[in-house]
Amino acid sequence: MDFDPAFIRNALIVFLLLVGSVSLHEWGHAFVADLLGDPTPDSEGRVTLNPMAHIDPIGTVVVPLINLFVFRNSFTFIAWGRPVATNPGPLHRHRDIVLVALAGPATNLLVALAAVVAGSLTVVAQPRLAELVNELVIMNVGLAVFNMLPLPPLDGGSLLRPLVGMSEETYLRLSQWSGLLLMVVLNLEFTRQFIALAIGLACAPYVVISSLIKPAAAALIFQL
């Protein structure tokens, strides 16, 4: 394997961006649950932007590092943080469970939006940042798409649960086996093509936004 300094540096940058993105995803869940009146995330110290509160040793560290340094997989968004515990009691059962589940992916999409706006304003003057901005956008859109797969304990599974009337016991049982199931599903060519297509479609609005901002940024720089 070619572990040249440039590759190691770039992989570590991607890893740090991924840790931050996963942490923001989990913070989004905790923040919305707290906002809706559930004290559980705050009591467990999850309503914080400190990544250490959200890191899962396997999902946030081991899997991404293996993916980056061993497999060099382009699907750098395959990662997860420590799940945010919630208490359905204080929540309006179905509505709030859906809002909390959507909060994580929505946070990633907002991070991607912030990245594409800030990036489009700066890459005109600093073209070297283009690759980094592109990676951050695809990573966060990828995290949003990945987490919407309808498998417990992913957010898509949490959304599916009230729709099909899944019991707590069934949900927990499926969650125990979902890791193995995900490994199998993600190695199917059809699944990988579907996820890549979904990410491409979800990235389309960001491409449009960038194409609108860059000319204005270039004109501003030219005037200066």
C-alpha cells in the first residue's frame, strides 16, 4: 500500500471532518429532543457540540479509519455516533419521534449548505479549497442519505417504526442484528448504486446554489 505523506494527511483531514459531521448529526437529535421537552439528552450531556460526547469507538473511529486507510472506500460517510437516548413520555408520540429522527439528517444537510455557501465564496480566491469543500458536502449529504435507510437503529428505521406500528421489543431485536445486515446490504452492487444515485440527486441543489454564488463572488473579487 502507498502510504505517502500526502495520502495520510488527506485521509486524516477527511477523518476529522467525518468525526465533526457525525457529532453534529447526533447533536441535532439531542437538540431537537431537548427542544421538544425531553430532558434525557441534556441529563446525559448530549446537548453539546463537544465531539467526545457523541463518538462511538467503533462507528466513529474504527470503521472510518479502516475504510479510509485499508479499503480506501469512496463511501466515506459510512459511520455512526453514539445513539442519543430519548424518553418518549414527554414527547407527542408520533410527531415528535419523527421530528427527532429527522433532526440528524437535517443537520447534515444544513452543514452541507453552509459548506457550499462558504466554499463558493472562498474557492474563487482559494481554488485549493474546492476539493475539501466538495468532500465536506458529499460527506454530509451521504450521512443524511445513509441514515435514512429504513433499518433500525438508523433514522430511517426510527421513521419506519411508527408507520408500521413496530413494537419496542421488535425494534430493539432488529437493532441488534442491523449491523450485520448493513454489512451485507452495503456490499450489494444494487444498494451501492442506489445510494450513489440518491446522493447525486440530493447534491443537485447544492450544485445549483454553488453555480449561482461563484459568479457573484468572482465579480466582487474583481471589483476589489
